[in-house]
Amino acid sequence: MLAISPTNETRHLIELCESYQYTQLIKEPTRVTSSSKSLIDLFLTNDPEKIVTSGVSHIGCSDHSLIY
């Protein structure tokens, strides 16, 4: 969902989220390697104002970060 030119699958997911009025709360990559960055975790809600905080915690022991 971070790609500048999303794939057909990503476009379909975005359209599905929009049709059900879901908001993706994670806006930064959750998997970071020396050659790539990607958003592989979703945190979707249809009531984002009830979420106090969300984000990504880069814990350092893996290339996959923790979302909260």
C-alpha cells in the first residue's frame, strides 16, 4: 500500500477498504532490509478516531518490525 504505482492486487485491496470505509493506520514500512522496504502488516479500522495511537517499533532483532 506504499507503492507509487501499486499492483492490481494492491489496487483491489485499496478499493475494498474504501468501499467498507476502512482506514489503514500504519503508514511506514514494517519490513526493512538492506535492499528493500515494504509494508507487510495492516492495521485497518472503520473507526480511526477511537484509536489513540498506532505506529511501528523497529526492535532491531529482526527485519520485521512490531506494529501497535
